[in-house]
Amino acid sequence: MPAAPRRTRRRTYAFLGATAALATAAALAAALPAQAHGDQGHHPLPSRYQDVQLLSFNDLHGNLEPPSGSSGRVTELQPDGTTKTIDAGGVEYLATHLRKARAGHPYSITAAGGDMVGASPLLSGLFHDEPTIEALNKLDLDVTSVGNHEFDEGARELARLQNGGCHPTDGCYNDEEFEGADFPYLAANVQDEKTGKPILKPYWVWKKRDVRIGFIGVTLEGTPGIVSADGVKGLAFKDEVETINKYAKVLQRQGVQSIVALIHEGGFPASGAYNYNCDSPGAGSGISGPIVDIAKNVTPAVDALVTGHTHQAYVCTVPDPSGKPRMVTSAASFGRLYTDTTLTYDRFTGDIARTAVKSANHVVTRDVPKAPDMTDLISRWNTLAAPIGNRAIGYISADINNTGTESPMGDLIADAQLAYGRELDPKTSLALMNPGGVRAGLTYQAKGAEGDGVVTYAEGFTVQPFANTVNLQDFTGAQLIQVLKEQVSGVNAAAPKILQPSAGLTYTLDMTKTGADRVVTDSVRLNGAPIDPAATYRVATNSFLAGGGDGFPTLGQGTGDLVGGDDLAALEKYLTAHSSAASPLAPTAADRITVVQ
């Protein structure tokens, strides 16, 4: 494989000094002059107002190739109220769209809202996401916040992605040492527990001529609850609002009045359509979730919020603490969308004219030419990955989707872990799989030359990329019922995390009720028999859940622990044993949980 060409220049970043001159204070005009926007090149002096283009995206998760199945589609609301789906995503197309969008915009910034890497398909994940960092460099990404998945392999590995160097175990994949990211990762609220200082830069200032815009990057405070303990060891995650407000003051003291927050936390719009108007009937009325409270409390000094984490698409104006609308955006996930926001910079005040801010999400359609440099990048890394990724591990008769409260893909993984658990210990009773660990479904249509219905190792890796182990633990029946209640109570009350059950475990989930009462206790059955509160049940989970992750503290209290092998290997073994070309595996009915709405 030819070595990747060495970049002759790397962009360097430095904070603006505290001695930067303060901008002259002036009241914002109630309405901008008709000729206010743009860089008036024919005038000897720049106009008062300068439009700055902010292009943003989030939650790429190393999806360099076009995502398959539902992961590679977006829903578009039509004028007549109907919806249609559009195939979207792939960095070859994302690069083309971003480059076209920048044309004619000399003042343009590209920013991201975290989870650029982690839970990545084989093409990137197999190489510790070096291919994704290389792609982001080619995309001319200027800045990103960290997300929770940036900590999947720990702070030391995150530092390597930022600064470069070969992997400490797997070494170099090319003839040249990995150079790291050309853009800064911002981690304002992630501190070293010993020093109390951010592990990476808390903020960064973009500057062109006399225009300056500061960026503050944070991830969700709850990151330790959704990342393996090893990944966040020695780190403290601070409150998002307090951190942003703190560094907004720091930037203002440096004379930077225009500020954008990159927040890896998000919300849930009332519609799944990317172009849904979440400001109808009122500002921000069509969105819920953690980002709403954050947006309502972040200082008005911040002019816009680029968010992520929930993989949802929205462009909303949520009132700030002073009651004024402020732009809050998210571009779904996997590179299927990008957001184009216009920030109108006022040279008199050095601030953004908030009344003039406008924003929209755009689909990364696949009807544009592929960017040749991205095609070359994918080809080079695929050459390395192909011998591993193209191996067939099973056969399916139809798409096995990962959508819904209970998904066929979630059921399949739970069944595979139950079968593997019984090999380790025949007394294993059931298996539970966290929905966030099911990263994709399996698609019947062939992705390459393997043929329709063939499941390759690369496709399996995309579904389960975390390299967790399958663990066995003993729980009482009372504890098992408590685990089910933790799906819809405690930290999971507002956004339930419904564990995917193995065959034989059935119950009713009544979503018309609140909290733990949503689990109808008397309905819980294992192989048709009620759960005995005093009996002992052997339960298989992945190592993340076995540590109490995802807001399931009771799963961290099991006894008789037995640590098994890799969870993807368990899925591969199950597919190989239960499917063949002549007898492919069919998706489950996903009817183990009865949901009352």
C-alpha cells in the first residue's frame, strides 16, 4: 500500500493573549441595514457587519464509508405533510458538500460537536480511528469538542489522536508516523483529578483579519456513566453550564465577545424529520431533553450552541437566561447532515448580531461527485482492512434492524450472549444487552462482492465495535426486577434505556405511567414462569453493563462473576452456528416486550 502523502504544513493554534484590545461598546441596531451583510470588497473600508459561515456536524463515529440501512438514511418532511427518506452520508460526499458550501464564503469556519471517533466501523475502528482523523484533516475541520466516545480508549489514546504518534501496542500502520489532528479537541469540563486542570484546551479562538470568534468545547457531565471505567480513570467531568459560563468570562476578558459553545449533549425533537420546525408554535417548543435546560442557563454571552450526542437533527431557538432566542443545532449522526449557520459579526461591538443569526440543516446526499482524495483514503485503508473484514460469519434472510424500543438486532445479540453464557455455565438463565451498544443493524443487500444476505466480519464489527467481554453474574429475582425498573427510573427516567432481552424473558412496559411503575412487575416471566424474588438467576451481560454502566447500578452488584470472551466473537459464533447459505437466519419478531403507549 502506498504511503499517505506527508502534509507539508500543519495548522498551529494559539490562544489570543489577555492583552487583546477590548472591542468598543455599542448598542446593536434593532434591524440590520439591507446592505449590511457580506464583505463589501469595492469599499476601501470593511462594512460594519460581516457574515461568518459556521458549518457544523456531530457524531460521525468514524463512518467514512456510506452507512448502510437506516443508519444511512434521513427523513425529510414534505410540503404536503408527508415524509420521504433520502440516502445520506459518507465522507466522499460530505467533503464535496462542505467544499461547495464554502465557495463564495471567505469567512467560513467548520466545527464539530464531538464523537468524531469511537464505536466506529471496522475501516476506522480496526486502526484506532487514525483513518477518521486523517479524513477530518482533509475536511479542514477547524475545531471540535470531545464527546463521550473520545474516551473509549482512555485519555492517553485521546492525547495521541490529538498530538500524533504510533499506537503503543499496534504500532504504525503506514510507512510514516501518525501525525495526529490538525484541529484542536476542546475539553473544558474534563479535568485531571489530581491537578484540577483541563486535560486538553478548554477553548480556541478563530481569527480572520479583525473578526474573532471564540469556541468553548464540553462533553456531557454524565460521561463516566456511559463509558467504561478504564476510559475515564483519573478524570473528573464538571457541570456543562458552569464550565461554559466560566470560560465565556475568560474569553470576554481577552476581548472576544463572539462565542460559540460546542456541547456534546443534546435533545429530542418532536419529529424525526431533519427539516422539522421545532420553533413552531413558539421558540424551542418542539424540543425536549437535557440540552434545553443547558441552553436556558448558559450565559447570554454565548451566541450559538452546536450540540450532539442524541443523534437527532434540529435547528431551534431556545431562549437564553435573558429570554432572548438563541440558536441551538444538531446534525443527526454518521455524517448524514451538516448544519449551515450564518453568524453576523458586528465590527463595532465585536459581538454577533443575534437577531440576524440564521441556520438550516442540509442533507449529505449521494447524488454529488465523490471527493477523489476521500475515495483514495478509503481505498488505502480498505486494502489493509479487507483480509479481516471480508470474511463471512453468517447469513440472514432479511434486514435485521436496530430500530424500536426492542429491536431484532438487540434480540439477536442477547440470544448470542445467552448461548455463549450457557457454554461457560449451563445454569445461565438469560442475557440483557444495552441498546446503546447496538450500533447498527445487519443489511440483507450486499455492501461489496460478498453477495446478498452474507454477513461479513466488518458488518458485525460495525454492530458491536466496543470489544467488551461477555460476563456472567448471579442476581436474585428481586434484583432482576429492580434492573428492569432502572430502565425507566433514576437517571434513565427522562430518556429510558430499554435493555434488549434474550428469548424467554417477557414483560409489559406501560409507558402511560411514570418512573419505575412503567414496568408491570406481575407481567415479568422467564420461560413462562413468574420471576421468584428469592431465587438466583445467572445473567449474561457485556462488561460495560456488568460494571453498572448506562444507569444500571444493580447490574454492578452481582455475585459469582465470570469474565468470558469478546462480545463480537460471541455474535460471530452464534451466527455461524445458526445460519448457512441454504438456511439463513430470519429477524426476530421483537415481541418479547409488550409496550403500552
